[in-house]
Amino acid sequence: MATLDLFFLLLFSLDHTTIASGSTDKTIHLWDARTGECNSTIDKHTGYINSVMFSPMNSQLLISASNDHTIQQWGIDGHQVGPECKGEYVAFSSDGTCFVSWGEGASAVIQNSSSGAVITEIKGPGTLFGYCCFSPNSNFVAISSNHTIYIWNISGSAPCLVETFVGHASFIASLAFSSSLIISSGTGPIEFWQIGNLLVDQVSTNSASTPPLSAPIVSVSLDTNSGIAISSDLDGVVRTWDILTGLYKASFQTPPHHMRDVQLVDDRLILVWYTLKEICIWDVEKEELLQTVDIPYEFWAFPPRIYGCKVFLLSDRSIHAWSIWTGEPVGMARLESEENYFPPIMDGSRVWVFSEDLEPQGWNFGIPSSSPTPLSNALLDRAHLGSTNNTRWHNYGPSGIDDVINGKLAFRLSGRYAWPIMVQWDNQYLVAGYSSGEVLIIDFNHTIPQ
């Protein structure tokens, strides 16, 4: 069998009788898979071969792309067929009737395989396209750009962006599309992304459904049962968002304050904020003050947090809880030291506080007419981790979720979304707010663990 020192692309034809190799010496070789003999050599490109692909419907046809900026199709005998097109990389659709080409810049062109006619062009939000592939039904194209994957619906009159997957720690080096599953890899482990139902929400094409960017986001929250995410900005505007579609639903004007939290409590949007002397509890939709709560003068490390029918406040020495509806105290627990605490984690009536230097501290605030009961760290086992996992959002680097058991990074935001101001995570959905006024919602069920 003849050998080459410089080939780096190998693939079988559909009928497994031929192997095509693309080489840095600017040639394509076609080999007999049974005998190992080279049947023909294609040397028409003037640059390195970047892509070689057999037609998925015709084992006698293949396509190639080179850094000479040309795309060409070839018969199995090595003769050129069809028109020459422009591009540096190429991939056939699953039915072979069209192909997608891309190169330098943030656009990809889909063309008819027989005529070379341009069907549509995708101009993505990324600065550089890395890899592209079609879905099995050829209605969708997956495109990588740096650390992000974009899914475009190309079945309509114009391409429509329907999914965006962020969180890759390294540059995406390859893509594969199987059924509704995207598989990608870079320098790290392979990532699996489960696409949703891939239906285009017609409302998403209506610009009136998406408000302009707001002031910096100061709080975010989730109510999975109601299917909404809630954001609040520095100007006091509270907005609700559909978790599944990401579409804006409603907005409300409230008193502005940067130390605040908004949650859905008993089907009512409740806002809390505090000053040096009191906590204010506000009904968002009725635009009325429900309660004011006097608080001891201490250094309050974090904004107040609502969980259930209680509002919690963490100081440098203790954590306090009050009833939202009556304003009465319902518990107080002393912290072991004054060392660098992270935001408290709420889990039903249980509250966990984490710090850099101490073991986690937890209390049950759900026992009526009783002081909060300390919780054993033994409760932080794997089964319990899903609802009490510590979220550490570092302001000195890309943000990530750490596993409090083994200390390893479980997830990281990348690129323009690496530095949120506020986040909340309920172990399925993550919502993050940014100084730009943007709100990001991620469904963790789209990630299949390796």
C-alpha cells in the first residue's frame, strides 16, 4: 500500500469501498479499501486540504475545501464535477442536496450541490465560525464560534437562531449532530448538548416581544413551577421572563434600590430591600408597601433573600429571618466567625452558609416557635447536593459553579457571559443578570454528563 507522510483527513465512502485522504501537500488521494491501492490522485487545489467529505447519498461523489479559498466536487475517478465555489471549509447536508461552506469571518453560506446556487447565508453573532454541521433532517445547522454553539433553523424563508449553548472551557474543535443531540469537543472533555423540540416560536421574531436593554441587573430569581425567571434592575424595573422561550412577559416599576431580591411567593411578586435600619417588603403588582422590619445595626454582607414566606438577611455575625406577611422574627443563628462568607444557600426551610475557611454551617428555620436547629454536615451528601450546591461567582475571573464535596469545577460561563452581577441556580435552570441589562437563562437538562 502506498503511504503519505502528510495526510491528516481520512474518511470512508458510504459503501465502504473507498477511502479519501486530504493532505497538507495540497492533494486528495482515493484508495481502494480492500486492496490498499491508490486509485486516483486529485492535485487541483493550490493550498492545504481543510475538508473532504463523501456525499451521504452517492458514494461516487465527494467534495473538498482548501485554504486556497475554493470548494470543488469530484467523481470517484478524480475528475471534477459541478461548479467551483468559494470557501475554506465545507460539509454536506444529510441528503446531499446542499452543502454549507465557511471560512474567515462570521458567516456561512448554504448552496445547492448541483448548481452551486446560494440558498441562504447565515451571519452569526460570533466573530469567527469554527465548525458547521447539518441536522439529520437538514432543517438545522449547528455552528461553533470560539466557546459557543449556535443552532440555526434554515427551513424557513430566512435563517432563525433557535438555540445557543455556552459554557465550553476551551475552543470547540469539532461538532457532530445526531438526532437532536449535539456532540462537541475541544481540548477538554467531550460535551453533549440535548436540543429541545427545535420548534421556532413565532413570537420570538416579533421585536415587540423583547424590550430594549435595561439598566444593570441587580437581582435575578427563578420560579420553575410557574415557568418564569424574574429580574430587577438598578432603576427599579422588575421584569418576568418565560423560562422555556426566554421571551419577556411583563414589567413593573418599583422603588429603586441595589440591595434587593424579588421572588414569587404564593403567586404574588414580592420585593424586599434594606437600608441601614430596616427591611422593606413590597407587593410588586399592587405597588404597595406590606411591611417594614426593624433590624439590628450590623454590617450586612449580602442583599436580603426571600425563600418561601420568609426573608433572610446575612450579616458578618449572624443570619436572621422574618415572616413576609407579618414582619415578625422567625429565627436567628450565630455564625462561627466573620470570615469571607458566600451568599447563603436556601433549601426549603434549611439555610446553608459557606465560607472560604470554615466547614459549611446549616440551620433548619422551619420549626415554629423554636430557635433554628443546627444541621449536620452529613446532610451534604451526593443525594442532597442537587439542592444545596454552593454557587461561587468569582469577580476576578470566569464564573463557575463549584462542587462543594470535591471542590471541582462543575460548570463555567465563558466569553461575554463570564462575569454576571447576580445569579440563581435551582439545579436545573440557571439565570444570570449582567451590567448590560441582559438576562441569561440556561437549562442544565441540555447537558448530558459524560
